[in-house]
Amino acid sequence: MSLMRISSPHAHGTFSTGMVMRQVLLATVPGLFLLTLFFGFGTLVNVAWACIVGLACEALALSLRGRSLAFYLKDGSALVTCVLLGIALPPYSPWWLIAVGVASSILMAKQLYGGLGYNPFNPAMVGYVVLLISFPLQMSSWAPPRGLGDVPGLWEALQACFLPAQYDGLTMATPLDILRQNQGLLMEDLWAQSPQLGRWAGVGWEWVNLAFLAGGLWLLYRRIFTWHAPVAMLASLSLMAALFYDGGSSSSGGSPVFHLLSGATMFGAFFIITDPVSSAVSVRGRLVFGALIGVLVYLIRVWGNYPDAIAFAVLIANFAAPFIDHYTQPRVYGHKQPKSPE
Amino acid sequence: MRRVYDFHGGIHPAENKHQSVRSGIRSAGVPAQLILPLSQHIGAAARPVVTVGDYVLKGQVIAEAAGHVSATLHAPSSGRISGIEDRPIPHPSGLPAPCIVIDCDQQDLWTPHQGVADYRDCDASELLELISSAGIAGMGGAGFPTAVKLMGKPGRSVKTLIINGTECEPYITADDILMRERAADILEGVAILQHILQPEETLLGLEDNKPEAIAALREAAASASHVEIVTFPTKYPSGGEKQLIEILTGKQVPAGGLPGDIGIVCQNVGTAVAVRDAVIYGRPLISRITTVTGDAVATPQNFEVLLGTPMQHLLDLAGLQPERCERLVMGGPMMGFTVTNPQAPIVKTTNCILAPTTAELPPPPPAQPCIRCGLCAEACPASLLPQQLFWFAQGKEFEKLEQHNLFDCIECGACSWVCPSHIPLVQYYRASKADILQQRRDHAKSEQARERFEARQTRLAQEDEEREAKRAARKAAAEKRTQLATQEGGEDPIQAAIDRAKAKKAAQQAGTGTEPAAAASALDTLRQKLEKAEQRLAQSHASGEDAKIVAALEASAERLRGKLTEAESAASEAGAS
Amino acid sequence: MMAWVTDYPLLAALLALVGLGAPFGALLGFAAVRFRAEGNPIADEINAILPQTQCGQCGFPGCRPYAEAIAGGEAINKCPPGGEATIQALADLLDVEAPPLDAEHGEEKVKTVAYIREDECIGCTKCIQACPVDAILGAAKQMHTVIASECTGCDLCVEPCPVDCIDMLPLEESLQTWHWQLPAPRSNNLEIIATDSATAERAA
């Protein structure tokens, strides 16, 4: 009888990294479905192409680094990054745009730092920001939602992606753009003159956000992450919106409901800022981290120069994460206070 | 109903307790050989008081406690000591250690023993002495000598006595079955502990997954209402001393402190029974209840087993299927350690032997990178940040580790259990703790070496100085003499000595003419010496001195005689030529 | 005033500099006297890092002299008993790059303790005189022995022994000194990764 010598514990729970990643992928399904429903197949094509490029990049980087492909590809983290980036990009983006974004995410933001677990910044958001800065035009052209224009079919979506020169799609300002570009109107007038604004926060956008909220709640239920960061972010965003909302004119920033259901708010709150690797670690730290993002999102949306603010807010908060960790160590059993950082 | 508190974190692993409680406690009998490690517990190893070949009776002391934190060892059965040698012992290292080996005669004859008539008439120190001499050590976890724990710090009163029947580790049912079958004995032991400690309240805490044990204890406690039975929701690791204290009292043991610092003493239910047996019947701690379980044994159950019984003996009784067993764990699946040799004996802290199949407890898959998901921080009962500790442990950043309170880790394994990346976190913490302690020891040692080096340097410097001073003094004296001599107009004494030496040399060189005379004088001196030595010898004979001295004197006289004869013969030869 | 400054710019600049320099110089001078550091604190700190084996392998007669030499600019990689850990600690303290151990002064070995084979010892006291930390006990014509707990394993007693009765024995692993090691780092080897369970060891 040959017996192992091994350190305790000998029993293990059933959680695994691959499982966590699969759950996250699964939770994007409702959001993806509604995005496709309202904006056509563009996002799906984005996601599919991003996954192909992403896996290729990951495999390339792993083989260059001399790591086992099977072992590391299995964890599914590259797929998650690619799916999230594919969702964040405007539908009907050309293939090269997506490829550049994915390569920046996987090669630059993730593998250059040492692969999964070592990236200080959210890879998907790094890719997004690289594109936003390099190709502002392509990155700010969103297709019109169903009901306000023709929604292209699958063939057109593929054409838009792979033969961008031959594709001439319609674009339309997003609700966030409209609010920023119009100053000094009454909200009612703004709503009346812009059909995209829908009921609360934009045709399609409202439902897409609710779908991502549902996916996020499911992930919370499955204990994939804790509620702290998303709730803190949504709370601080609402609070900021409520503080600066003057009740009626478009010079102020829009109502809390508008901010919660517009743009990438829910997607960001449940799928982006919950990336554990680049966020703060302790419970208090995640509260601070989420709240910081909420504030930043509002500031950038209302007074910044970019269509949406999640990406910049998340990257800035990533910068702050080690600092937040340093000051939010939990109180350890039997200690009076957390050990004071020097 | 008493209010129970919750502690941070914790997990709910599969309990797997039902397998081993289907039948009651079974006696494991007397094995052919008993192996008793001299250090069964933390603290100093015991000192054997028997030698190989001695016949010992059951309950006879075979090794004495050496030092404060040490426990006495008794023979668990009668037989002959067949060796005091290195044997495999249950220790995570797998290293052998000195053990007393008894070949049992199967008679199981007791040494005369007797308990106290009524413990209520004894004072605490008497009972503590009794507990100490019975070799009782904590039977739940670390095996800390019970008497030492009960003694506490002088002048500090005990507010709460906590009896730990939690047994939160999966698989283990030794305490459970003890509470079911011997609830009255436990309460009797608790009464003795109460008499010693005089606590304001006594709580017996156990998880709500042991309804039979709770019922048995409640029934037994109905007649003697000195103990409050407190149940609380099942959660691992609620049986950890610190966690149990928080559950029952809401207080936390200060970091680096002991429960005694907040007026609490914790004892295991098994220890309470051992105390009862020692005080009332005078029986030392020579047996315990051990669970043998796991899918690789045919009939998992609890045994009453003599300490020193090889694990193999128990595994055979339980029907081990060796081909299905890849690891043997002493203790539970969360905190137990692997034993590499089934010949290792049962010791005072062996509450469970777990023989799992590979399907039951598969070996951990290779570790993936940490994604800082924070599940470990949620599970940590000490509220640590295991993911940060892991990060620092990988980089051997000892300062950071201490700053993040590594030493508050109780190694319960909850973090490793939840880790989705299958990182052996506890091993990282164990290794880092050991490295830090080693570093501290090294540093203390190098400090000591430095002090000794510096002391030596000063000593050498001082010696040099003294020598220098002496030389200076001699020189000064010589100069003074010369001065004096020249002043008095006489000759310089040194010059005179040189002259004398020269003259002598010249005389020697002058030829052999003077030789016979010198030889004659040498002969004279030798004769005188011999005479003296003989006188001294006679004296010592007369006064009856020590035989050794007399012998030495005789030897020296003999030597002198030899020399004399040699010299005489040489002289006569010289004369002849 | 301004007119004067514009008329004699060079002189004004000089005056201004002197005006600034004099008080600051005085201040610095005062600070140097007032806050003068006793002894050589950096040498003390370095000495605290050195392993205090006093073996002299660095070429200096003991750790303290080497510490002072390092403070004076000597290379930090001449201490084999301290090895990489000490070099790293020194590099951190002095904020310099950590060079590899200078092989000229020996290589990092396992820790040892001197042991005198007592029946061969002739009691010459030579080793006692060589021991830098007075860890050898004995007198002339009497058998000597090493106080193991004080021995730094410096090797200095081995050479002087005329009968070669001193062995340097590696410290043995015991129950007290054994501890878990860090899990083996993930191997880069592609083949091993899939099958290796990093922490499992098999004992026969």
C-alpha cells in the first residue's frame, strides 16, 4: 500500500475557475438575446469573431510563454474577456476593429502581465479604451434600434463585419449622446423630439439593461461574486444622478432611472466591475471600489467627452484598487482594529 | 434559550458522519504490540523510566513528564518492554521518533490503582496533581496537557467553562458516540472540572447535527443541572476553540492571547471523561475512542482503543481494503494529516483514522492561477484575506505576511476548500509560518553569535592589554635595576648572569674531566629524592591514606628506584672505561 | 535699490547667493552638530543582516568588519553562509541591485555544526583558540567538545586541528525542525502540467 503525503485539507468544494467562467458566460445570454432582438445580429457577430480572434491570441501567447494550451485554455477566462468586449463594442463593427480590440485585451492587458490572475486592469476594458482612443468614429456609431430603423439581418451583419467597405449601415445617436449634445431644453421637449429616448432611458437600452440585471442577479444567486461592488456602484450612480438632477432641464444630467437603464450601466455593474482579478479584495474594499466607479461614471457621462463612461471609470478604479486594499483590511479575529498600514 | 452568536466565514462540507455511527463503541482489544511515542503531544518528550526487558503492568508509569508542558506515559496493557527505539509515529513529516515498545502478554493485568473517595473533599491542586500524573492531554486537537491548561495563570478567575462537543470536522464521530453512550460520565467529569475551576457558568456546546447526542446529554443533565447544553447551527469550523468561544459568548480571544485572558477555559468532552476516570477510579489515560471510517473500510465504526495500538490493527478490525486506499489520514479531511506508515500507533489525539478511496477524496487537481475571487476571504473564520496572504507567501514577503496577520490563521482549510483554482493555500501558510519562525530563530541565533563574538573580541583585547602592561612593567623594572646597579657601582646583575652562563659553557666545553663529578652529584640528588619518596610512602601507609594516593606514591618511588639503578650502572660503566 | 540691482547685476547676483548660502550653511552646520548620528548606523544595520557566523570567508576578520567595509563601499556578495537571502536583504537595505554570490569566497552550503570525535581529540586547544564565538569547551590535555547550540558552522576550527578529528555535520532534520515546504512552483514543462499534482508526494 503506497500512501500519499499531502497537506490538509483533503476534502474540496466543487467550485472551479472553469465553472465560474461558464456561469458568467451563461449569464450574458439574456442580455445578448435582447441586444440581438433590438439591434440585430451585429453584437452576435462581434462576439463570435472576438472569440475566434481571442482564442487564437491566447493560444499564441501561451505557446510563446511555453505554457500548456489545454490546461490554460480550459479555464475559459479568454472567452469571457472576448464575449464581454464583443458586447461592449458597437454592433456592425468591422473585423479589424474587433481584432485590434481583442488583441489589445488578450495580448497586452492580460498575457503581457502574466496571464490570468496577474492583470492589474480589466482586459476587456483595456481593449475597449484602446479602440475608443484610436478609432473614435467607429466606436461612437451605434445602429438604430428596432422600431426606429431597419434592423439588418444576419447576412448584412456578416457583411458589415467582414466586408466593411461594401456595407453602408445606418447609425443613430445613443440616448446618452442625445442628452449630452442638447443643452437648455426641457426634458419633455427633448423626449418629444428624440424618439430614441423611449420611455425611460432609450428604446431597446432599457430592456437590454434589465436583461443584464437579470443575468447579474442570477450570478449573485449562484454566489459567483458578492453584491458589494455592483450595489455600491449602482447606489453611488443613482445618488450622483439624484443630486445633480434638476427635475426637468437637459442641462442637468438626467434622472437616476435614466442613468441606471442607459448605456452599459447594468452590464458594467454586474459583468465588468465584478472582475475579481483587477478589483479590490475585501468586502469594504469592494464597496469603496464600486462606489468610486459609480461616481466616476456619472462624472464622465455628464461632464466628460466620451459616449459612455464605464470603461474609463473601471480602469481608473483598477488603478486605485491596491490603494483601496491597503486601507480596507478587515478586522481580523481577536484584533481590535485592522493593523494600521504604515 | 441562550443566545448563540455567529462567527465570520465558515463552510458546509459534506458531513459523512452517518457511516460510522451505525453501531456503538466497540473494543479494539489488546494488540500483539503497543508502541508509545515519548512525545505524544506538543511540548517536551517524556523521559522513560523503564528499561528493555522490564515487565510492566497495565497503568504503570513508563515515562515521566520532563518539563512543564509535558505529560506522563503509562503502559496501556501488561507485557514486557521489548524496545525503546525509533519507530514510525503519526506525524505529518513521516519521520520516526523514539518510542517505548511493549510486547503484550494478553493478560491485561492492572497495576494497583485507586481513585479518591470523594473529589469534593479534595482541593484543586490535589486534583490537578492527579490529572497531571494520569497523563491527560487535550483529546480534541493539539494535545496540550490538561493540567497545565486548567492551572491557567495564577490569580485569574474563570468565568465560563466551555465543554467542546462540537466535532465540526466531517467524518469524525468519536465525540458524538461518546456523548450518546456516556453522557453521564461526561457530566461527572465536567462536575470535577467545575470543582477545580469554580466557574460562574458551564456551557456544553455542540452542533445541531447530533440530535441523539443532544437528547442523551439533555436527559443526563436533567438530574444534574450544573451544565447548560447549548446547540447551534452546523458550520465548519465551529469546533475550533476560538470559534466556539465566539459562538457561545460573543467574545473573541485577543490575538496572541489565550482563552484564559477573557476568563474562559475550554475542554473537550473526551478530556472530561478522562478526568473522571482518573479522579474517581485512578485510571490513567491509556485508551480513547477513535473513529475508523472512509469508503476503503468495510465497516466504519468507533473503537475504544488502547493508546499505542498500531493503526493497522484498527484498520484490519474495520475491514480495510488496501487496494482501494491511497492515503491514510489521522484526523478529519479538513485538518488531519496523512500518515505514510499504517504501523504508526494511536496516540492521545487520534480522534479519527480516515481511509478514503480516491473517488471519495480525489487528489487535488493541479493549481490554477488565483483570480482573487474572494471566496476564501468569505470563508475564513479568522477574517483574514487568504488571497493576499497567498500572494505574499509566493513572493516570500514575510513582513507583509505578518502585517496581514498570517499568525492568526488557524489552518482550518476552509480557504483551500472553497478555492475554485484548487490552490493548496494552507500549505502555503504552513510553510510561510515555519519559514518566518525559522528566520526568527536564525536571527536570535545570529544575535547570540554576534554577542559571543564581541565578548570574545573584548576578552582578547583585554588579554592583549594585560600582557602589554606586564611587559611594560617588566621592562620598567629591568631598567630600574640597571639604574640601581650602575648607581651602586656594582656589576649589572644581568651581565653577571650572562657571565655565569658563559663560564658554565666554557667549563662544559673544557672537556669530560668534570663529568664524573657531575654524574656523582646527579646520583646524590636521585638518592635524596628516593629517600624522601620512601619516607612519604611510609608516612601515608602509617596514616592509612587513600589507596589511590598510596598507589601513586609507590609508582613514583618505583620509578625513582629504576632511574637510580640506571644512573648507577651508567656511572660504573663510565668509571670502568 | 532696484536701480542698483540693474546697474550691477553681477554683484547683485553674487550678493544674493552669498545671502542665501550663509544662513543655509549655518543651518546645515548646526544640524550636523545637533543631530549627529552616534557611531555608524548603516554599518550596524548591515551587521544585523549578516549571519554572524564570523567565518571570515568574506576576507574580513568577522561579520562586523565586513559590515563596516560594506558601509564603506565593499561588494555585498561575499558572504556564502548568508547566501542569496542575505544578499537580497542587503540590496534592499542599500537600495542597489542584488548581484549573485561571489563564487571566489565559497558557495552557499547547507548549515552545519562542528562535531569533535572525542576519543581522537588530543586536547591541544588549537580549535578553542580558532573558534570566533567561544563555542568549544575544553582545556589543555583534556578532551574538547563543541557546544552545538552556540556553533555557527564557520569551519574555522577544522583547519587548525592537528589530528583532523573535527567533522562539520549537516544539521539533521528532526520532528522539531521539520515543516511543510511551499508547494512546488508550477512547472513550465508542458508535459508535466497536465499530470502533475504539485503537492502530492508518494512515500513508498
